[in-house]
Amino acid sequence: MSEITYLSQEGFEKLKEELRHCRYVERPEISRQIAEARDKGDLSENAEYDAAKDAQGMLELKISKLTELLSNSRIMDDDSVDDSKVFILSSVEILNLDSGKIHNYKIVSETEADPKTGKISVKSPIGNALIGKSAGDIVEIKVPAGIINLKVNKIYR
């Protein structure tokens, strides 16, 4: 059984658009490339044909994974998120007790994660450690650079 992925409406729509693009833009383009390569003659020594078939295989795998991901996803409404504890789609303000810096993050699914915009994956070391914590809680997190200590200052939408 596949794992359920919780997505925001925005993340769900983004994945649907990516799947639509793969099916209706990229797939026909690869089919055109295969037909063009096939027209060039002997397929046993045709590198263009082999490359196009490989690209087709990779695209079909991507389409399959996106289809499965979308079929096993649940859309979470930001308004239904409980602000008393950190859950997926919670926004949190945390204080790094080691550096004194304050950071704001939104906890999202792996597919929506974008650290540049403050969206971190629920499966990342920090995101995972924050799940279920309340404002005022202190969390010790093992990250690749070592151990960091964070304090949850507030949880908000």
C-alpha cells in the first residue's frame, strides 16, 4: 500500500499541472522524436532512436509516479490546522538557541518543500523533530552539521 501524502491545495494543483504537461506536451514531443529517428533508417545503429526511447521510458516513469502520488494524496486546508501543536501545514517561528537567530518555516510535504521560500519537508530532520511540539518546547535535532537546539516561539497560520 502506498503512503498517503498530505498536500496544500496549491501543491496539489501544481502536481496536477506537472502531470498534465508531461502527458500532453512532453509525451507527444518524445513520440515525434521517436518517429523522426525511426525514419532515418536502421534502428540497430541509431543513437537518436535509442536516446528518444530512453527519454520515453523516463517520462513514463515520471507520469506513473505523479499519478500514484496524486491518487494517494489528501488535500489539507490551512484553516483546519490546529495552532496548538506543530503539524503539516503549520507555520512556526523558531529560535536557534545556539546562534540566537530566529527562523520562520512552514512544514509541508516532501513534494512542496522549498527551503528558499521557508517551506521545509515534514520528513526533513528539522520538520520531523518539530511535529507535535507546542510553543515554548525546546527541541534537540541531529542534522548533518551536528546537533542544534531550537525553541518553538510560536505556531501560526
